[in-house]
Amino acid sequence: MAGCDSKIEAFNLNTTIEKTLSILSLLLYRLELKFDLSAHMAGIHQAIMDGTINAETIEQEEDNRNLQSKIKAPYKSHFHHACIYTELAKIKQGERDENTAWSFIVQANYQAGLTFGILSTYPGVDEEDVLSKLGRKATQARHSEYDPERREVIKLLSSPPSGGWKSEKEAFESIIEPLKSIINESLKTLGGKRFALTNIKKLEPAVKRWLSYDKKKREKGEPQIMVRQTYEKYSHETLSNPNNH
């Protein structure tokens, strides 16, 4: 009997999780017009931590998919479960419970495989799909006007003081003057064409709004906007958490 081929790569847990995330990224690219896997997974993580996602809700979603497959496109549930199990695997890996982590990542890949299979043969369309796409187009049209400002805010938030941002107020006060300087320089060199929020009275409340935590989004299971996500990523709470290193 031939022995095991030593040339066949045996993946460790970390490599397997990374490969699963790559698969999820590809899937999300096919499912969303403006995909952001890190933001999507951050929302999943938070929902697991606050109990919004739990064994009961997963089971209820499974039943709902089985009972209403003609109404709800089934790949949605499979993809959602793939993300949940991947995040659970990462959490258990951080807790050094590798056996449970392996169990979760195997389930995640199974769900991802089902998503690929169904999506490539019969994706299905439901009312939520149509409304979501219409809503995204309207939102993108409404917010794209301020994209340059948001990008600059994200850059500034990505360079926090030592230890990270301690509060939204500290972050706002630290970035608002540099942001104004960038916009003022644009007024001189580009005639203000690069930015829409050249009026300081409108700029400051907009930045405060982007920084603030959106409770309604969290209640709906939606990720925070990228400015808020960046603030949270570089906050003192996140950077001082040993589980994030």
C-alpha cells in the first residue's frame, strides 16, 4: 500500500481560516455591488458578541430557508452561515480551543460550497434583493458626493495617538483641523472641485455624524459606516485588547 504523499500540503488552522476568508471575499464580490468583507465580518463578530446571533437564531434561519425557499433566495442563508461559522472559528482560535475552531471552519466551508453551488445553478430572487439593490443605488447616489471627504477622514483616523483613540470627541478634535487644511489647500489649487463640504459649518457636523455609533444599523445587523469602523479599529479599546494581537 502506498504511503501518504509528502508533497500534499497539510494546512494548519490559521491557513485554513485565511483560505476560507478568501472564498468568502469572492462570494461577497458576486453578491454585493460595493463589497467589504472586513466590514461584513466585523458586523457578524459584533452580533455574535452581543448575542444577536446565537444557536437559536441560526436554527430559526435554517427553518425559514427550508420553509420559504420560493420566497427567500437560499444562497443568502448559506453565505450568512458560512460567515458566522468562520467568525466562530476565529473566536475559538483566539481562545486556543482548536478542536472547536476546526469544527466551525469545516462547517463554514461546507456552507460556502453550498452557496457557490446554488448561486451558479439557481440563485433565485426575492423581494428583499430588489428593494436592497434599489436602496443601495439611492444611498450611493446620496453619499458619493462626500466620498473624498470620507476618504480623508479615514486616512486621518488611521494614524491615532499612542494607545489609540480614547473617545469620539478626541478623534474629532484631532482630525478636524488637518481636514480643514486639506480642504482649504484644495480650494487654492483645485478651486474646491475635489470636495463638496467646503463650508465649515456643514463639514464639522458631517464628520461628527460619520464618527458616531449608529445603533439602528447594529439593531438591523448591518455594519457601521467605514468612518466609524476605522475609528473603532484604531480605538484604545481595540488596540489594548490582547485578543486582537
